[in-house]
Amino acid sequence: MVRTRYAPSPTGFMHIGNLRTALYEYLIARKNKGVFILRIEDTDQSRYVESAEDAIYETLKLTGLTFDEGPGIGGDFGPYVQSQRKADYLPHAQSLVEKGKAYYCFCEKERLDGLADERGLKKYDRHCLGLDAPEIRQKLESGGAYVIRQLIPDGKTTFHDEVFGEITIDNQEMEDQILIKSDGMPTYNFANVVDDHAMKITHVVRGSEYLTSTPKYKLLYEALGWELPLYVHLPLLQNTEGRKISKRHGDASIPQLLEMGFLPEAIINYAALLGWSPTDNREVFTLAELENIFEPKNISKSPSTFDMKKLTWMNAEHIKALPPEVFAEMALPYLQASVAKPGTDYAYLAKLTQPRVSFAKDCGELVDFIDALPDYDIELYTHKKMKTNPEIAKQALEVALTALKPLADWTHDGLGAAITSAAESNGLSKGQVLWPIRTALSGKPTTPCGATEICEILGKDETLCRIEKGLKKL
Ligand code: GLU
């Protein structure tokens, strides 16, 4: 049974890299009909941020990454918050001490600081490894502070990573890392191993910054006699300036992206493509589609770039795909803020703007001309392809005015027929009349609909009045 987990440390808001990790864990579980778990890694209490923990639940919920076991919902391997599992870690560390794979260390901070300074050593010098059993017992009984350190053996350690392949590290490069801190809490690395084993995790997906600590994990698994999960380290994620994306550098968090108007579907879709691609070149997917096609073996090891422009494009694609009534509801406050004309059909305006915006909030400005004609430059009447310029526009608007004034059938079809026949009988093309009308009615270079639709929206009086205004300008 495939069991994956997203194991965030609640020290800040999730950014796109964190979401990518969670998503890939989720997808591996779903693709294999497995279980996706959320585990909160809060052993470093000094960096704990309560609002960050809440935001993790909220972000996973909004993006649809529902977990099967975790805080709040429980499961057979709970609790799923490490600070609530405190009692589980020490016995494992003690068993390692008994096996000679770990040892007590009583060194005080001053000594350790001194080590690094004077001798230029970064590594712990194994001062306490030399203590004999009675000495250790006496120190423990006297209640002095201690830590438990992993004893790194000689030799080399090799492990397999699903993305980066075989990785070998000389054990000399590893320090005898602390497993249990002097406050009795496990270190992050130790708790992570103990819990992945306890929760029967089969796949560990995480950022490539953890690649270098993985050999230490492997040694721990071996020392404890446990089976190693499959490691899937993800490529580095950078911004368009080539800097690593991180919470600390102020890159937009997921709550901020949502606040900016990005749809959860678009963010998820974009996160999926940061380091992974399907075998064809398709780019737009729903979460349900990703669940079927995601393959960890298609994850690339080269760095991927988070590009706001691409995400914006992706958002427009997902906006287009929304059911019209869903978009209408989303767009309503923005349309209402821009158009107050009595009798306005907002659902219709939403339908017109939906295929043309990257964000729901942008639809208001596409139709704000309905309430008030902006002051525009007569150069707007020039359009090469339509073969119009201010001079032709003047003639066209006169023709239009004459044709529309007596028109009773003020509908799309009625307007279309009247304009076409007026154009024809005056030696103008249809476009040569429609373009100037659209310009006179909207004062904008682009509109979400054509001239006849705008005539309908504005109504007869306002239409004729704006055409007259245009003529005056010309
Ligand atoms: N708690 C770690 C983090 O927030 C997760 C590391 C892991 O997944 O093993 O980055």
C-alpha cells in the first residue's frame, strides 16, 4: 500500500515550492490508490508560528489536496502533530545507544562553541564517546543536561533517489548529529525518520535541499533495522532572477496568490508543471486529470523557474474553463463596481468578459464604458485592416445615424441588417461602419463584444447620443 505524507514545519506560509511538494505526495498516493497523510513537524518550538499551521490546513483545503489521515481527522497512526508524539522518540534513541549506534553527550555549549572557533572544526569531536558506562550512569543520575548523538560509522553511504539517481557521500563529511536535544525533544531529522517509519510511509517527496542529509537518514534506518522509504527529491525552484524561491525571501505565499485573484485550480496546475511534465506537451489540467497521469519518473532534476507571467496565463485558461454561472458569481462584485446602469444584465457581461480576462477582477474595466464614455483620441478611428480613418469614420457615423434613428427593431439582428444595408448603399464595407460605431460607443481600442451588441446594451437613446458626440469630435 502506497502511503505518502506532506510533512510541513509550520514556520511560515506555504509558498509554491511547498505546495508542489504536497501536490506530488498527493498525486503519488492518488495514482496508486494509496493514502495521503498530513503530519505537522513542530519539534522546533522556537520557530513555531501558530497562524502558519492554520494556513496549512486552509491552503490544502482550498487547493483540494484532501488528506486521508492527519490532524483533525485522525487515523491509525496518530497523533499527526510531532509535539504530541514527544514520548515516542527517546526510546528509539536509547535503543540506538544500546546497539552502539548512538551515544550520550554531556558537552556544554561553551565547549562546543570553543571547538568550532579555535580548532576550526565544524564537526563534534566525539569527546563524550570516550566516557565509560559508570561515568555515563553517574552523569545521568545527577540530572545533568545531555543530548543523544548518532554515531556515524566509517566508510561511505549510498542511497537511491528516484529523481537524482544514486548518491554516495563519504561518511567523514557527516557529523555525529544530535537525535535528542537537551530539552528532551527530538531533532527534526530524528523525528522525521521515526515518524516516517511509524506511519509506514513508502514515498518521501521533498525539496533537493534535503539531499545532503539523506545519507544520515539511511544510516539511521539501517541502525534501527527499518526499511528505507523511496526518496523523491524535487529540483530546485527559482524565480525569474535565478534566486531560490523561499518563504524568507518574501516570495508570494499561496494565501497571497489567492488574494491576488489566482484560482486554486490554476495554482495547482502550475505547481504540477514545475519540474514535472507529461509525455505530450499538454499544459492545462484539472487536479482529477493529474491524479491519473502523474508519474514521478517524469520529474526532471534541472532547476525549474516560477514565472508569474506563466501563472497568469494559466489562470486565464482556468477562468475560461469555469462554468459560466460560477464565473458570473465571481465577477459580479467587479462588474457592479464598474457598471451601475439600471437594468444591466450582469450574467451577460460576465459571459462576454470571461474569455478575455486573466483575473475575475479585470472584467470591470472591460465594460466600464457602459456607464461613462471615456474621453478618447480620434486616432482610435484609424484601423488599417478595417480600412478606416477619421475621415471615413465621419462618413460612416453619419450613415449610421441616419440608418439607426428610425430603426424600431433594436435587436442584434435588426441592428445588423440596418447597418449592413446602409453600408452597402453608401459604398462602404461593413467593417468600415462597424468599427467607427464601436469606437464612438466605447471610446476604447478593444471591447469584449461588437458594435451591435454594444448598441443593444446601451439602448437607442444613448447609442444615438454617443454617435453624435463622435461626429462632433470628428
Ligand atoms: N518538515 C520539513 C519541511 O517543512 C519536511 C521535510 C521532509 O519532508 O522530510 O521542509
